[in-house]
Amino acid sequence: MRLTPSAAVLASLATLTSLAPLAACAKPPVPLSAADATLLERPVDGYGDLVFRGTVAAGTEKYAVERRVKEDGANYVATEVYLPSAEAKCTPSLEKSCRKAGTPTIVQQATHGHDGTLVRFEEIHDQTGIATVVEARSDGTYAMTRRHGTETSTDTFRAGDPLVTGPTLASYVRGHLRQIRTGGVFPVRLLVPDLGRTYDFSIHSDNGPSGTTTVAIEPTGSFTGFPTLRIDFESRADNPIAFHGRLPVRSATNGTVDGDATYTYSVPLYR
């Protein structure tokens, strides 16, 4: 007798198959190199003027986030730091993050144009042990260097749709918000530093609460395992006030997490 798999079984197999490339790209966590650990411990105040402070909620875990900005000629140097919340306790599974008080768990820094065009990006991630640097080249490609503990690898991203990540995502969306509100759709490539690759996304308007504009950043390529990301902008000053979706922090079991971040501003306008 020949057995035919049910639709549910086929769907499960398809999901597992689609997830396989994503899992294969992930590297097991290791301690940061001594040099990268030193970079992580730079004083947060040195990153520039405070733009906002926020709270990141990922399930039962909470972090604080700050955005600080310096001007560099025609560009901004925007740094977002993620710190364990005041009530966070060090656990064996996150012992790499149990550094002196005030030390970030993650530092993401991007040099970008006022419209969000990425010039350079750097991330130091204490939970994965990965440090990533991505730099724009004159031919439109991007060069990437990743340090995973003491191992170093390099790669190149092709020229194509705009590259966005970390501190530049909301900047890019904000720079195109007028067109998005009137139905404009913008394709981008989202850089995922801990996986060392990019994914195709589409930015478009979404329904939001009264007084806000919600923008959806939706995966458009082959299945990535990512949810649709959303950013809420308050309508008067176009400041991003909340983010919903995949977060850069990891869970206590080192898994990727989806959650929410909300921001409180120290200046009138986002930059």
C-alpha cells in the first residue's frame, strides 16, 4: 500500500527545509577576542549626543537601548548600544555578558548619509562573540570583515538595492516617509550581522494607531525565517517611537528573539 503524506506533513517538511540555510549560517557563540572586548567597553557617552533612550522587551528579558549621534561632514555617525536592564541577573548561559556595570551587550555603529545611505557599519556582539565591519566601496559593492572569536573571514556584497541595518534602518525609512505614506514601495537589503549575509525586504505603509504612521519592512525573497518588521513613527515630527520584530539581542539559550522596543527622546528630532 502506498502512503501519501498529508498536507500538514508536507508543510512541516517545507518549513524545515526553508530554515536549514538560516541555521547553517549561524555560528556557535564564543567569547569575543580581547581586542573586541576592549572596544565593547568604550564609554557610552563618547559616542555623541544622546538622541533617545528606550526599553527593549524580548519575552521575559529586558534591555535598555541608547542612540547617540555625532556629525562627520555630510554624514552622521549613529551608535546604538544595548545594555542589560538594571534588574537583569547574570546567568551561566549569558556569562560572557556579565561585565562591569554600564558595559553594553551589543554596540552597533553606522556612518550614513542624512537619507540613511550606509557608508560604514560596525557591530560588536558580546552574546555571539562576533564583530562585524561592513564598508561601502566606490563601485557600489560592500566589503565585510567578520571576527568570530579569534577567527577572521571576509566577503563582498554586490551592488544593488540599498543596504540597511541596525542604526540606519529607521533613518532610511524616515528619509522616504513622505513617499511611503502616499503608497511608495522601496526594496532594500537588510544586513544581518550575526549571520553575515543580507536578505531582500520591501518597505511599505501599514495600518497604525491614530497619530502614528506604521511602516512594514517585509521579507520578499526566499523564506528567511524573519517576521515582518514594523516601525511606528509619530506623525508630527516623524520620529520613530517603536520597533516591532526581530531584535539584535539573544535569548538566554542564545536563540534569536522577536520583541518590541520603545523610545523616549532627549532631543526634538531624530537623527
